[in-house]
Amino acid sequence: MYSFRKLIPLSLFLVILLIAYQTRSEGQDQDRLLGIWGSSPNENANFEILKDSIYYPDDFAYVKYTTKGDSIFIDYDGSIYKAKYLVRNDTLTMIDKNNIDVFIRFK
């Protein structure tokens, strides 16, 4: 039977491992957001997600954004747009309180 002396280091190790995995996963998810996205492969791109901003070619505008977990927060001159996002293969799905938008990665 395990003594408490052995369980404490093992528990601490598992917590550190879990935190490291979650931090790595969040960074990987954010990296998967990077790229040029459009609503159809037959149309022009809607936007490009860069490391620290989103470029909208129709408006010639860059806006700042942040992510936390599976949420994205886009700052439109002080008005914050919030959505859940999911990147699967070359498809980006963004879900806010009113809409579900699907975008395709341009290559």
C-alpha cells in the first residue's frame, strides 16, 4: 500500500504534467488559427489571422485579438466580439451568441 509520502510527489507531478499539456494545447490551437480564411474557396479571402492581429483586406484594417481556451476575443475599436472557435483540418468554425460561421483556409 502506498504511503502518503509517496502519493504527494506523484500527485504534484501529475498536476504539473496536466498544466504543461493544457498550456501546450492552447498554444497549438492558437497556431492553428493562423492563416488566410474565406467563406468559400471561389471568393476572395475574408480575413487573415496573424500572431497578434487579424487583417481584413476589404477594409485595409488590422484589429487586435486574444484567445483563451476555445474562445477568441476580437477588439473592434473598444467593442469586443466574443466567440467560441474550433479549427478542424482546414475549416474554422466560430460560434457566437447569434451565429455559426464556417470559414475555409486558403492555401
